[in-house]
Amino acid sequence: MNEQFNREELNRMRNDPDNYKWGFFYYNPNDHRIFVPRRKGIGLSLNWANPYAYLIIFGIMLFAVLMGRF
């Protein structure tokens, strides 16, 4: 996970369809980034192979539940 990639290699990994589950979820354990640019359109996607992605989603859900109680 400490491997460093140049920009071209990161773009190649991002555009590789084999790194997407169901064509939608980016999952690449070789990519150290949590957020990656989307293949199409504007915005970012989560790298679901990175454990911090699950912490981010859990934090968002916890925040929504807590805000719904008040």
C-alpha cells in the first residue's frame, strides 16, 4: 500500500474497467487514494478497497442518524 505511482499509472488504474465492481464501485487495493476522480463526469468516487472509505460512510450515516434525533 506504500507504493508510489506516477500520474499516468494512477489514470490508467482509474480508467481500467477491471478495477470497478458492477461497473460502478471503484475497488483497487493497489491504489492508495481514498478518493479518485470519476471516470465520467465531474466529481470523486471512493476507493472501496481502502478501509478508510468505510469509516467515511459510517461517519456520514452516524451524523445523519444523530441529526435526525434532534
